[in-house]
Amino acid sequence: MSSSYDFDLIVIGTGPAGCSAALEAARLGLRVAAIERKECIAGVSIHKGTITSKLLRRTILNLQCARQNPLLRQLFPSTKNMRMTDLLSEVESVIAQESQSVTWKLGRSGVTLINGLATFVDSHTILVTSDFDTQYLRGKMFLIAPGSIPHKPDTIPFDSETILDSEELMQMNTVPASLIVVGGGIIGTEYANMFAALGVKTTLIDRHNELLPFVDREIVGILLQAMGDLGVTIRLGVNVDSVHKNPEGHNEARLSNEESLSAQIVLVCSGRRGNTKRLNLDRAGVEMDEHGFIKHDGSFKTHASHIYAAGDVVAFPALASTAMKQGRQALHHLLGVQETYNIQHIPYALYTIPEVSMVGATEEELVRDHIPYQVGRAKFYDTLTGEIRQDSRGMLKLVFRPDTFELLSIHAIGSSAAEIIHVGHAVMELGGTLEYFKETVFNYPTLAECYRTAALNGLRKVTSGPARG
């Protein structure tokens, strides 16, 4: 390393993208520094997003199971006046464990962890400011991974008490009696499901005419039925023009169709912005779009050739799982290291109730692209595990080429959908076909048995009818 640089690589942010890049760089022999605010080590997703929401969901599912059990239902009170701290009792300990784990991994690997806020002075120099001191650091290369923050529309008067963004939601004292969720993306739909499952009167509003347009329409149809059973009211194709307090002290949302809805709490999930405001990226020659997301060339290289960006700060797909991969990919491209394996398809999951997961194209995309296909389906209830779990809506859907039986996509909805998707994903990535599922042995009883049922269902259709697409 040139003596003019303090580090070969400076990583800004220790979330999934930043941490994976820093660890890989250290493994490759670079001298690495990672910059992060002390209260956010391991990233915003751990402290304010992924972990908190998943712990809340798990608690809600446990409550649901208990209330369905005749022996247990009388032990659990109504959610009326239930405190959020009761539902999130494990959050602090889990966050502390994750933060300690990341700190230990970085330290063990030889990464210098520096607490503070980073701002660029020039394209090779940053100023790191903490509560105790400031210091200038020079880096030969940079990986920017500060994550994202909630987008707050100017038309909505956020007050951090009853009109909240997704990161403020967990600060509520009690479970509300009623909730309006503005925005039907992944975050908004997940929270609408969770609170409806708690018995909260919930309304979900989205400006698009379709909910979750990137998800297979058949799967969304099943999800909408489940949301209806939970009591979620859905308003699509309308905007929220204004929010104000009504005489009863509740928040009243005025919609673009002139309808008015009131609720105790308004949760706004209208997208995210790149967490780049304080970085002074213009001084480094790094460009952003109007939402604060960093522009890159597809390989995560910014307009400054020695500065790369990864994770939520580059927008799509904004998932912790993909951020880890992006961090490593960005580093390898920065160093000119050949990727050992190129993943063709990335799985996604929505932690709704029931959960949804998918990998590959939707039926709608295949029809659009004129790709012939056939579908094999299996209900979770076709397996003993599905019966035991009383998962009457669960379904696995295999989409494949009718001539070669090559897998084109997998879609699942129901309990453990995000887990069982990986069985099909692995077969799909390695070029396997439906024949594998027909012939292999699955543990019994498991939901994975649905793969054989769906494969047999699909193979029967090939011999009895024409392909779709």
C-alpha cells in the first residue's frame, strides 16, 4: 500500500453489504477500515428493520397458534392495550448479539472498526466524526454501503407519535385499535398483515392498481384472500392527499377518490431513499439520483473508478440477502477478482401471513416474453406436515419448460415458504429438472414433499395438454 493511504479499502457502513465486503477484503490480504456509528453496528436492518419486524411477526404467529389451541387460548389476554414492549421483549438482546457478532467477526479478520459518521473531503479522503473526536482517513479504494432510510412525503405531517414511518413504528407504547398503512410494497403489506393478525382494524392503501406487481398473480390472489380473512381492508389505485386530526383525536386520511378514512395510527411505507445526505458524495465525484440512490454501472462502480457502492444505497432489490452478495461482487470487481460462481436467479421472500417466496420469472413475464411453459402445483395440505400445521392455503408452484422439464421458476405461499424455496432454487441453479423431484427421496413428514407432488402434477399435464405461454 502506498504510504499516502491509511487503508487499502475503506468501507462505509457495516450492514450486510459493507460487512461482507470488508470481511472478503481482509481475507484477500487488504488493510481494511469499516466506518459505522456505534449505535448502528451491523446496519440499520438489524437495529430498525429486518430483525425487529421478524421478531414481531414470530411473536404474533405464536399468539395465533396459542389462541387456536383449546388448552392455551385462555392463558393469553386480548391484544387490547397490549404493550409493544411485551411483543418485542427479545429485540434488545437479539440486536446486541448481532452487533457483538459483527464486531467480533470484523476484529478477528483484522478489519479496523472506527465509530463515527463519515463525510468525503475529496475522492480519497474522509472525515470521521464521533462524540469524542474527529479524524481524517485516506483510502486507496472505497465501498459505500450506508443503507437506506424511509421516504417521507411532504404532504404527510409526520409527528413520530401517531403518524409514523416504518422505523418509528416500533416506538409505539401500545398496540393501536386501528391502523392505516399507506403504501402496499413489501414493508407496508407485511405490517398490514401483522397488525391485522393482532386484531387491529387495518386498512392498506396503495396508489397502484395491483398489489405487489412483481409477484406471481396466482400467489397474490391467495395472499389477498388470506388478508381478507384477517380483516384487512384494501384500497388500490388511490393516493393519500392529506392527513389531519379529526374532532375525535384520530388521524383522518383524505384519499384522491374523495373518501375519508380514520385510524388511531397512520403508518407511511411509501418507499425508501438512499442514506447519502451527509456523505458529501459530490466531493468524491459520485453521482446520485433524485432519491439519493448512488448511480453505478451495473458492476457497482460509481462515476469515480475507485469507489464502489452496494446494498440498499443502490436501490433494487434492497434485500439483506442480496446486499451480502452485492458487497462481495462489488469488491471482486473493484479488485479484478474473478467470481467463482455466478448466481443466475435470486430468491425473494415476503414475511406476510402467510409468507410468500419466489425465484425466477412469473407466469405473466413468461407470457409477455412468449416463452412456452407448463405448471405443476401442490397444496401444502397434500402433505402430513401441512395437515398438522392446518395450512389450508399453502401452495408450491413449479413452472417449467414442457420440452426439457427445465425449471423456469418456483413460487410458494404458506408456512415456511421462505425456507422450502431453497430446495427448488438449488436444483434450478444447477440445471436440474422435474425428473429430480420425481425420483429423489424427501424426509417424511415434511413440506418439501410438495416438490414431488408438484412435479408429478406438472408432468401429467405435459402428456395431456398443450404448453402455455
